[in-house]
Amino acid sequence: MTEERPDSSAAGDLEAAAGFARAFQELRRQVGQVIVGQEAVVEELMLALAARGHAILVGVPGLAKTLLVSTVARALDLEFRRIQFTPDLMPTDITGSEVLQTDPETGQRSFRFLEGPLFANMILADEINRTPPKTQSALLEAMQERQVSAGGRRHPLPDPFFVLATQNPIEQEGTYPLPEAALDRFLFLIRVDYPEEAEEVEILRRTTGREDAEVQPVLDAEGLRRLQALVRAVPAADPVLDYAVRLARATRPKDPAAPDFVRQWVTWGAGPRASQNMVLAGKARALLHGRPHVASEDIAAVAPSVLRHRVLTNFAAEAEGIDADRIVARLLEETDPHPSALDGERAAGVGS
């Protein structure tokens, strides 16, 4: 009997991973009825949702960033709200506020909290860098603690809760760049690029015709919470954890393990939250690809989106045209995972 347990456990893990992959494959199919191409962007967005993380989508106007987020919300059957960030937006405009009400029968007055648009499952913070820091900071508690404090009381936000922000990288006049403390709250910074030529033709075909595609919900809030719990249950062996930690520490110019090019081009590197996020996103990616164990390939695949907004380059890097993406790409080339971390099952001890 004792010899059957590992096999049955492994079979259960594989079945759970396959179920996870099927659920997100159907989600991808529904999103694909509206969004043409952008497979990598859609996958990273799904990984962020599965890992209970927030994400920033950065791209020029007209790349369907807003449409992508709203389509995912429809396919997940979640309450979705879009907040257009503007220079005159106040914190209470998004969190809600206490209002004084009078009972018409007794004449008694009391304060009541009126919920703002932040009280939804999925929030699209459109052009988040167009609002002042005072309003940007109102998101920090909501993103980290998943609650809003007002009038001395804490008001929990719906579960699940995601903030998906967009930024325009080419218009910087009149904007307020997010501080590092705010950026660190985001699991991913996802770059949205122009579509391929064939994809752009298909976009025209779909958007200039008569009919709009119908998106059917494939997951509700409870189903998504179950999948998120499954991500947390994915085992990660010590060599995989060590690989994530070494990648994060290598971005810090004052760390003894930092390579020379990091000391030359980087002012500030990624903190411990980066390695945590790489492991969580790596677990989600393993399940998304039908594997019950995270491997180094999963960590390497999610590392650019986890690290690019946590690596602060200096003037020397800017003068040479070196950005955070090139630094992370070079780190991935020069940081070798432990041999046992290359394969998820071997790293987790399955079959040994």
C-alpha cells in the first residue's frame, strides 16, 4: 500500500494540472474571439490572475489594452470597473467616502460609507500615471491589503481583487511617474507591442464588419479562487527557489553576487518581493502548461516581466541605450540554474 501512494499522488497532481490548463485554455479561447494575437500578453495576464497579482500594461495608444482587460473580465464573469485616471481625480473618487445621513423618521444623523468604484473584482486603472501621487497612493493599501480604510474603519474589498493598470510610454508631459514603492506592488509589467501584419489585417476584418464577437463566461469568482489555491499548492524544490533568489540578488549593485555590468548600469535592484513573485508566477505557468511542478524554465520565462520595473538604471546605462530589459536578458544568459532545477519533476523529487 505504501508504494501506491506516490503514484496516486502524482496522478492526482497531473490531473489537477491538466484541469487548470484546460480552464485557462478555454479562457484564452474566449479572449481570442475579441483580441487578435498578443498571445504572450494574454498569457502573462492570465498568470497574474492565477497568482493573485496586479499588473501594468505598457503600450502606445490603440493596442487594445483596455479592450483586453474588459474582455478577460467578461470571460471570468467578474465585476469589472474602469477608472479613468485624470489630474483632478481625488482619492475618495476611487475609494469612496463617509457621508452624513439623516434618518427621516427619528431625525438621527449618522455617517455611512459609500463605496467607490474600487469595490469590484477587476479594476482597470486607465492611464494611471496621469493622476497625482496622492491619488496613486490610495491604491497602495487596496492592492496590498485588499481593503480600504475610511472613518476609522476597514472595508474589505471583494475577493478576488485585481488592479490592472495601463500606461502610455510616449506621452510624458503632464504625467506623474509611479514611485518605486507603488511599482513594487505590481506582479508584472507587461509590454504590449504592435501586432504583426497578418494580425492587423484580421483586426480590420473583425472590427469593420457587422457583428461583434460574443464572449461567454468560463469561470466565476469561486472557480478562480480554487485555481488560485491550486497555484499555491504547487511544490517548488530548493534549487528552483535558489535560482529565483540568485536572479533577484544579481540585480542589486551592492550585492557581492552582482556581475560587473549590474554594478556599472544599475542604481537600485529588485527586493525580496521579486523572488516571491517569480516563484508564484512560475507555479502558475507550470500549471498553465500542464505540469504539476515548477522548473527553472518557468522562473526564466516570467523573470523579465517581474524584474523590468524593479531594476532602476543609472545615467551611464541611459547614455549607452541600456534599459532594464537588456540587463535582465543578460542576467538570464549568465545565471545558470542548478542542474536539478531544470526539470520540474526531478526537482520536486518525483520518481527518485
